[in-house]
Amino acid sequence: GLLAPFATDLGQLALIRAASSLDTNLTMDLVPLLPGLEASTLLLWGEQDAFQPLSYARRLAWELPRARLSVIPGAGHFSMIDKPGEVLAQLESFLAGAAEPQAHPSRSSAQAGS
């Protein structure tokens, strides 16, 4: 499967090396541009994501004017593997246009989850 290359000690070491080499400053440079995005955006986030905490999702949902945040209960970073049925249902609903973007959360509620 998708995670098979990381099942061995060598694979896990390679994953750690790759993750530690990421430069988050490149991502943070994009944050000021997010409010200008006009496209509806679905944020699917694993409730138990140990790599990207839910507070990151809330921040993104606050920054993106037409974002809809859907937290996948019981899923980690690889939500599509942990809960494929739930991810599929959320994607189908969003793509069918049945899922309207949520009202833009207030600054106080976005910061409360941080």
C-alpha cells in the first residue's frame, strides 16, 4: 500500500529525514495570499493528525474565505487510508455542490482551537 515503503526501519528513517528537511517558511510565506483565494475549498482533516494538528486546519479555514472544514473522526494524517468511506462521502458531497462553504469563523473561535 501507500505506506509500505515506510514500514521498515530504513523507510522510517528516510521519512524522518525528508520531513525534517521541509522548510515551513515557504508555506508561511503564502499565508498572506490565502484571503484572496475565491475558490470554494474543502479542508479534510484527520481528528487525530499528529503531524498537522487540528489547530492548523482551523487557521486555514479562518484564512480561506470560502473554506469548509470537515474533521474526520478517528482519522490521523492519512485520513483517506484511515477512513476512506468518510473521505469519499465528504468529497462527493463537496464536488456535487451540496456542501456549501461554512460561514467564515470569527477570529475568536479560530484562536480558541489553537
